[in-house]
Amino acid sequence: TEVDVAAPRCSAVFTASDGVPTLLVVHDLERVGHDAGAALAGLVGAHTAGPVVLAATGCAGGIPGDQPLLALLAESVTVPPLRQRHVDLTALIGDVLEEIDPQRRTRVSEDALRLLTRYSWPGNVRELREVLTSALGARPVGTIELHDLPAQCQSAPRSALREVDRAERDAIVSALRRLGGN
């Protein structure tokens, strides 16, 4: 069942069968208004007799504490943005390439990997998937090289930011989001 919660890129799905927990997936939870969250929480409560698993995406600090869907949470796990997980990037690239087309044996050159590591990934894993799909269009077999990557990746900084610079940038972005860009 799809439930429209009247917010951009926001959807919720819940499924249930005997003995299986209900799964509720909400994208961009910070965009779900209080009334829509209350309606969705009520709908889930009315149609489920067992446990509910809530999976949600959202900006840390952007989700209001009075969001009714938060009452469904027993615990929370925060996954940092992709730009903060450079160690995971190499393995994730391999996984995404395998997912896009399991028949190919495409890999990424060291130079292209360095550039991908320096990129800020504002769209996180979704954007990584788009970038690799585009690169596979340019290089269907063999090794993905720098020039196979889309233009958006070509503008990555020449050197990686220091940890303190990344932390400062992330704190500024978080404050801007929390204050509506003001």
C-alpha cells in the first residue's frame, strides 16, 4: 500500500503477513509534516497487530522531535553521509557495479578511484549508482578511467580535505539546514 504524505520524494510503504513484522519505509522524514506523520502512524497502528520495523532516511537535526512517527522507534542508527565514509567507498563501488550489471567484470582505475574518493557525494549512494551507471555507458567493459566519469565528478577538489576541514564544513551545512538556510 502506498501512502501519499504530500512531501517531495517522500513515500511510505507498509507490508504485513502472519508472523512477519510490518515494514514501514519513509524517505526524507524531515519533510513529513506533523499531521501526515500522525495519520501514517495511526494507519500503521490500525492495520498491524505485531511488531513494526521503521526504516527512515532524513537529515540529522532536521527531524522535529514531535514527529509522531518517532513514537514507532525503539532504537535509532545513524549512518554518516558517504563523503564521511571513504574507507567504505571502494567496497561500495564494487557492490554497486555488481548490482548494476552482474555479468560485467568492470573495475575502476586507481586515478578514477582517487577522484571518486575526493568527490563530496551530495546524493550519497543514489548518486554513486547514477555516476557508475553513466560511467558504464561510456566504458561498457574493461577499466573505468577518469574521462569515463561524468562531469560532476570532474570538479572534485584536487586534494582531500583534512578531517578538521570536513568536520567544519559538515557543522556549517548542518547549522544551515537546521535554520532553514538562514
